[in-house]
Amino acid sequence: MNLYSIKGLIKEYGVEDSKVRALKEINLSIPSGKFIVVLGASGSGKSTLLNMLGCMDRPTSGTILFENQDITSYHKRQMTKFRKSTIGFVFQSYNLLPDLNAVENVEFSTEMVGLSRQEAVRALELVGLSDRMTHFPAELSGGEQQRVSIARAIAKRPKVLLCDEPTGALDFQTGIMVLEVLKQIHKEQGTSILFITHSQEIAKIADMVIRLRSGEIISVTENSNPLAPSEVEW
């Protein structure tokens, strides 16, 4: 079974003469359990596609099936429930609550789905922050804050992790560390990961690369020998 099956997906913004088509007739099958990179330049439609897949926005037309369920037909409450129970989000900005420490930030996610504090602790241990749980965001480096945001995303055990340029604000070495954490999560938990980037080098660590240009898919390629994060540079 595919994770996502996308048919005729169109997303337009604006009205009449100012209308912009951000996605143009996207047809795509995304397999389950893979580390997938969505590659493209700024303005290619990467984030728009991720917003559709995560039920953060509705398409203008077309359908998106998630495990054979039509999520484009969901009403607002169903979209919210889907995001909470099924999707983990990691963004370029960390979006941590400054008045909560690391474990409390992660608990904010687990409490929404009725999981215990121990799940938050486990998630922070998985991303290598067992010794930083009581530190506040201002006391953490950028890489540590991003790892807290990853822990927050995975603590509720989502079926899929949607990552929008999570290394974009980080230096090279810290970015590699974040990529290694994501690859570890993918390997150990079997979580499907969709990772948006403009970096050709980061794409080399993926099982599959989906290339976008001007709102259209220009290629979908499988990588039989993905590199380890430590083997890439950008």
C-alpha cells in the first residue's frame, strides 16, 4: 500500500488576474516506510506540496489519498485530528515555547494525543538530549533546539514525518547531526520521512528523490545506495 496517492493535484492562490498556480496537475505515488527528499529551488512548490500532504491547507482541485483514505474530503475537525494523530512536523524555525524547558516542550505534543511524560523523555533520549531535558530554549544551541523540535514531532509516534528545510538555519556540522538523527529515527522506528530541501547533496541520503520545478514534477528517482549523512557536503 502506498503512503500517499496523489491525483491531479492543483493549488492556486489569488483571484482572477492575480491568480498564481503553485502546483500544476501533480500525479504521484509515495511509498510507505521510505526516506524521501522533495528537491527544488525556492518557489518550486515544495512547501505547498508539504502543506497539502500534512492537511495544513486544501488543494484547489485533485485528490490526496493517505493509506487509501481521501484526506482532501476532510472537514476542518477531521484535518486537525489527522495532523495531531498521524503527522509529525519539523520546520526550519524551531517554534519552541520559550517559557518551557526541553521536556515540557515535547510534553506539549504528547499531551495532545494522551501519551505520558515518559514518551517525551524517550523521544529526547532518542535525539541525544537526555542530559539537556531541563534546559530552556535560550540555554540550547540551534542544533539542540532543532533536535528538541524533532523529539516533539516524533514523541507522539506519527506515521509520517514532514520536514521543511530543517537544516536551513544551521551550520554544516550541526546540519549533519540533525540529518543523522532523522536517519536514525527512520531506521529504528520505521517512520516515513518526507524532507524538503534545495540541496542536491542532501538528496543523496534519500531512498527516493522527487524533483519539482515551477509547480511540476520533473522527475522521480530511486536511489539504490543512499549515502550516510557524514558522507555528504554542501
